[in-house]
Amino acid sequence: MTHLDSKRCLVTGAAGGLGRSTALAVAAKGASLVLTDIDDEGLRRTADEVRATGATVHLAAVADISEHAEVVALAAQVHREVDSVDVVMNVAGIATWGTVQRLTDTQWRRTIDIDLMGPIHVIEEFVPRMIAAGRGGHLVNVSSAAGLFGLPWHAPYSAAKFGLRGVSEVLRFDLRRYGIGVSLVCPGAMATPMVDSVDIAGVDRESEALRRAMAIFARHAVTPDAAAKTIVRGVERNRYMVFTSPDIRVGYWAQRYVPPSYDLAMRAMNWAMYRYIDRPAAPPAP
């Protein structure tokens, strides 16, 4: 068991969505917080909410995790306040979708920089200090269903999330000798502000087909508060794979043990994306 009471937890992406909910969930368990995000106003709101519960916020500082120098500066600030954190929670991220012929180099790089290199920067600057402190601890990396499955149009997002999954798989063994647990969180549909900010290359977000698709997504989405509680429970029980919705757990087991069903599901989803969203418009009537 990993007890969060009196532990110092770093949460990235804390200004809103899953990051905010995670910060509040660990605060409810008696942890103190270090919060960071690129959104200054949202970060201040979360810090105020956490303090209103009676929990301690050691520091709430703006940082772009995709920039290594900013994470170095953040770590220096944090380590002036506390000798080390006990729990690192890499929650911050963006989503980028699109077909390979529409995605730009900028979109590929931005997604990798934020969703993969961002968590790596945080790990670089905070985990060695945890090792040196000798108190054990926990590392949480939020991947995605797109870090497990070949979802259509998710190539940049999957590149980052599969990469983070690989980092986590190595560190779960590398860090074991230091008493540091690792949890890989694989959310499915989740009702966060990121849904409305997904960068979809070459697709009109106001199209009727996309609105219908987003409505279907919303019907299956869990709330960030519910997902955060699942994450906290996974950390407390020292689970490696943490699924925030049962459909992703089922899909993961189907992929491993019934590969033909997984193949059919991915083909069907790809066909649906083309049929209802990516299908070329009919030519104008003569």
C-alpha cells in the first residue's frame, strides 16, 4: 500500500480537468501539494480550492513542461521549499488527431514535446531527488487508451502515449529497488476541457458529423473527479496499470487474449471515421 497522508505530491496540468481533480483527490487523502500548469489563472483557482479544503500547497508555479529549462527552474523552486517530493503525478497533456496526409510537422512535434518529453523532463528533475531522499514514493504517468490501442487518426497522440507507456514499463522495474512504485494510467473517454480543444487536422469542428461523434463520446465519458478517485485508489494499492473506465480494461484484455476481435474493432472504428467524418463531400449538382 502507498499511503498519501502527509506525502508531498507534485501534480502537473493542475489548472483544470483531470489535473485539478487529481490535486483535490490527493489533498483529500491528507497529502500536501506542489502544483504546476501553463495556465496561470486556472492554476491559482486550483491552488485556492486545495487550500480551502485545509490542505497545504507548498508552491503553485507556472511552467511549460515541454521546455526543459522551465522544468529545471521549477524543480529549483520546489526544492527550495521541500527537500524532495514523495509522489510525482504527470497529468498534463494535449491531444492531436488527424490523417497522416493532413498532419503537419508542427502538430507532430508539439504533441511529442508536451505529451512525452514533458513527463520525461519532470521525471529527470524530480525522481533522482526522490531516490536520494531514500523515502520511497510513487510515480504516476497518465497515458491513454491511445497508448494501448491503434485508434484511428491518433498517430501523434499514440506516438507520445505509447512512448510514455514504454518509459513507465522500464521505470516500474528500475525504481523498485528504491521503494518507488510506478502507475501507468490509461483513461478512456473523459469529460474534460481537452475534449473541446483537441487539434483535429483538416476537419471542421463545427460539422454535423463531428458533433454527432462528440455526443457519442460524451455519453461514454467519465467525469474527471471519478477518474481522479480511480487514480488515487490505484496509487494506494500500488497498481501498475490503472484503467479509469471498464471499457478500456475490456479492450486491453481483448487485445492480449482475443487478437482477432481487437483487429475487427479497430477496423470498424477506422471505417466509421472515414464513413461519417472524413468522407469527401459530394460534388455539387450540375
